[in-house]
Amino acid sequence: MQTGADLSRIYILSAFLVIASILLNTSICSAQTVTTSEMLTLKKAIEAALKNHPTIEAQSGQVAAGEAKLGQARGSYYPQINLSGGYATIWPVSRETAVTTTSSGLPPGNYIPTGSTHRAYEQYAAIGSLSQLLFDFGKTGAQVTVQKMSAEAARHDLAGAKEQVIFDVKQAYYNLLGARRAADVATKSVEQLKKQVERAQVLYEEGAKPRFDVTKAEVDLSNAEVNQAKAGYGVKVATATLNNAMGLPYGSSFTIEDDLSSETTGLSFEEALQIAFAHRPDLLSLQNRKEAALQSVKAAQRAHLPTINGTATLTCVGTEFPMDHGWTAGVAMVLPLFTGFVTSYRVAEANAGLRVATANEKSLRQTIVLELEQGFLALNEATTRIKSTGVALKQAAENAEFAIERYGAGLGIAIEVTDALTAYVNAELAYIGALYDRKIAQARIDKAMGSGLSNQRYSQSL
């Protein structure tokens, strides 16, 4: 039998679990921007991806790390202040014997006071030091510039990650639309073939057509149902891909808005190329890294030069309070004469890094040209294909209708109906593919330019 105390514990635990569940559900809902009750537009899909995708979160961390490293480099400009203290109990060995107390944190060279050679005594020390960089021939400035360029490169990498996420969302969005349209075509094909089975059965029963027509129609229907199942699977895969592109959890479902608007940038290849060279985030990132590599070379070369610091030290030492104290102030210069060729190797490493950065920039420029060429070629090809497949679709629809009418009138044969319906389905799928291929080609051009034009376009058109 449970006591009152046990019941109280159960009530408290239950209340805690309810509150935790509410908080957990609230946090999960706040992380998502897409719900099953609303229409998912491309704009909303992009917004959800920019908010939820872990790639962007990770790259944001890289930006924060770069800014922190820049702050560390700038810290060398400020005074360096240190405070140390020590305590030691000293057991003398002999009268007037020097005691080294470096390990205890006390300044060396202290002497035991006169008295018993076996009497222990306590000693205290406090040391405050200040050092200020006065001049180092630009070595610190070069390091600050290196970290500044690296931080700027990280920000461009973040912009590039967003561009990639946006493109992935667009591609997944249009693939899902295409998959759903293909599934609709497969469903319509099944319905048409069911009617053909019924027509063949009626004509067979009337003695106008052989049993073969019924069997063939049933086989064609079975094949169409297989294609329908495959199309349904394709929709599920495309939905999962879009969820992944948006950074949403497994199993999210939504109603998607079909978008077949045919707006384009209206730019020539040369204009798009100039925009890409000026705004492409990964290219800007490489340019920053190239500048960082150049500054690294300068910093490595200046390592041979001296560093001049201003110093000041306050020392308090004694066996009782108040302790004796004294201070020093001055200027110190450090000139590296020989470092085991380390400086020379650092210069060589920095020069090699500069060559790598220069080559990477050149390679990326070539890649940008190729991506834009492929994007424009794909856009033109898809536009041409839309026109030709549109005509073919209209003709296939007329042929299918004519073949069905001929068969119903007893003038045609079953193979004519099958061929006509198959041609109609293929023409419709080809037309749908061309429509969405054009949208994806335009998305590729937008990404290749890296100018953020895609976001502006959708914010204006939607």
C-alpha cells in the first residue's frame, strides 16, 4: 500500500514530466518554420533551411572562431600584466648560506638571517610585471591582418554555405514537384487502362474482339500499376530529400505549392560571369585567404628583425609584513641571431601557402566559367525541349483519343490503343521533366553567380 509520502512523490514526478514534455515540444516547434497545416512555398522552404540547417550553424561557429582569433592577434597591442606570488618555509643548512628558491616561486639569491642554523622561518614574495610592445617592425600588424583576412574568409564561407543550402532546397523542391506530377500521370494512366480493360471486356462479350485484347489490357494495367507504385516511392524519396535540404526532422510532411513561373535573370553569359567574379562567396573567400597568405609571408620574413618592449616590475619579498619592496623599469630588445633555420623554413612554408592560394583562386575561376556555361546551356536546352515536348504532348493526346474512339467503334486494334496511351504518358512525362529541368538550370545559374539574386527574386515574386 502506498503511503501519502509516496503519492506526493508520484504527483511531483508526474508534474515534472508534464512540464518537461511541454518545454521539449515548445523547443522543437520553435526550431521549425514549416507545419503540415500550411502551404509550403519555395520562399518558406528556403527560410526554413536557412534557419534549421546544421551546415549553416557549423559555419557560423567557424565565423565566431575566426573573430576570436582576430581578437587574440590584436591582444598583442595591449599591455601584458602578470601577478605572481609565493610562500616558502625555509630550514637553514648553515649560517649565512645562500638559498635558491626558484622552485618555490621566490626570487633566488635570498640569504638566511643570522641566528640558529636549525631554526626554520617563513618567507613571502609578490611580483607584479608589466610589458608593453613598443616596436616589432610590423610583425604583429602582419599577424593581425592574417587573422582579419581569415575571419573575412570565414564570413564568405558562411555566405557560400547559405548559397549551397538554397540551391539544394530549390533542386529538392522542384524534384518533388516533378515527382508528384509524375505520380499524377501514373495514376491517370492506371485509370485510362482500367477503362481499356472494361472496353475490351465488353467488346469480347459482344464477340467483336478476341480474348487476347482483354488479356493484353489486363497486362498493360498491371504494368501501369507497377509504375504507379514506383512513382509513389519516388514522391516519398523526393519528400525526404527536401526535408533533409531544409534541415527538418525525419517524417515531416506538408502541402507543396507548384511553381512553374519561367522568370530568368535576363542576363547574358558575360554579364553573369562578371557578377560571379564580383560576388561569388567562395571566390571572395579564396581572395581573402590569398591576402592572408601574403601577409604570412611578410610576417615570416620580419621574424629576423628585433622586437622592442617596455618593461616594469614591482617585487615585494620578506619574512614578515610589511615586506620589503623594489621596482625596475626599462626597455628590452630581443634580436634573434640564430633559430636553427626555423625562420627560413617558416618563410618557405608561407611562400608555398601563397602559391597554393593563388592556384586555388585560378582553378575556382575556371570552375565558375564552366558552371555558368553548363547552366546557360542547360537552360537553353530545357527551354527548347519545353516547346518540342509541348507540341508532342498535344499530338499524343489527340492520337490517344483517336485510337480509343477507333477501338470503341471496332475499327482499331488493341495494340494501337496501347501504343497511343504509352506515347501519351511518355510525352507528358517528358514535358514535365523539361519544365522542372528549366527551373533547376536557372537555380544553377543563380548559384554560379553567387550574388543573392535568387533570394531577391523570390521575395519579390512571392
